[in-house]
Amino acid sequence: MNDSSSRVVVITGGSKGIGRTIALRFAHEKARIVILHYDVDESASESTLKMLSQRGIGAESHKVDVSSFAAVEGIFKDILSRFQRIDVLINNAGITKDTLLMRMTEADWDAVININLKSVFNCTQNVIRSMVKQRGGKIVNISSVVGQIGNAGQANYSASKAGIMGFTKTVAREVAARGINVNAVAPGFIDTDMTAVLPEKIKETFIQQIPLGRFGQPEDVAETVYWLCSDAASYITGQVIHVSGGMYM
């Protein structure tokens, strides 16, 4: 079971997909894990908590709209009051609302920017003071290869993920002297529920762009995230690590 010496890890969008796999990776070190999600029901988060419990992890899950500054401020105050620290923040929450720019509504644009990008600001600002005070911390923001190369039908998503890259580099410069590492991971085509719904023709088009000739797995991303949060990566900050099978080089 977790003890007070274990790292406190907060993962947004942690109830399923890449977020769940990241949580399971941190379970290896018996971290104290807090999952934030905004699912319609609790079934996914309950399944994740069960998986963590089977590994001896007393994790917790909270339904929070991470696009709301007030909601994020409230949950982070609660976490810090109970745990006294947050050692790792993984900004993973994200959605897609794909369509060509000519057909994209303002609501489609705002929803993706608010959940994918504003949430990173909300969560990072609400954890950064405590990390500065403790003179240490790890922040990893989940971007995307399309933030680097673009993708037709994803102007909102690509913009949000490119914004994460710039945000990561700037915050890394601001807090490096305080012993805080801030990096981003940019996955390519990863086999998750989000990508599973894509038509087969779209999947075939994607795989033709991947030099390694296969889709990535959530574990590929989770291992990179975990490494960035380890002592082995203590001299790495402000970087965007692409986990894309070579889609971007």
C-alpha cells in the first residue's frame, strides 16, 4: 500500500486509454495516484481504480471539468491540503471534434481548445506554486504529432496540441531554476478507443505514413512519460518527445 514517502501523481484524463496506462505504469513505484476525469459515468474510472487496487495502490478518482479554472483550483486545493504536495502532473485530458475548417463551428473550436489547451494552463498554474516551494517536480504534457505536422480536418485539435508545445517550452524556462522539469510527449497514431472509431481507410492512410509500419500502443507513450518523470531524465526539460513510429522526424 502507498505510504507518505511515495510520490503524489495527478493524471488528467486518467480513467482510460493513455491516461489509464500511465497510471498503471506509476503503480510500479507504489505512487499515490489521483485520477481526474470527466466521463459521463464512473464505469471507466472504477475499472481503473480496480486495476490499481489489484496492484496494491490506494488511488482515488474525481470527476472534474478541467476546462474550468474554478473547478481545477478547487480540486488542486483539496489534493494539496490532504497530501501536502504534488510531485508529478500529467496533463493528458483531450477530445477531438474533427471536421474541415469550412464546416467547423465556433463551439467545436472552443470545446477542443478549452479541454485540450486551457486545461493544461489551469492544472499547471494550480500546481506550480507548490512545486516551486518544494523545489522540485515533474510535469509532462501530452501533445500530438499533428501539433507539429498538422492534419486535415483537425484545425482545432492541431492548434491545441501545437499550443501545448509552446506552453511547455516557456514554462520549462520559467521554472528550471527551481528544479522542476517540464516536458511534452507527442504521440502519433496510438491504438486507443479514440482512434478505434476511425474508418479503416483512414487507418490505412495513417499506417502508410508510419516508417515503423504499425500503430503505437498506450504502453509506448506511458513508458516515455514515466522515463521523463524519473531521475534518469533529470537533465531533460523543455523538450517535445515524439512517440510516433517515425511519422515525424
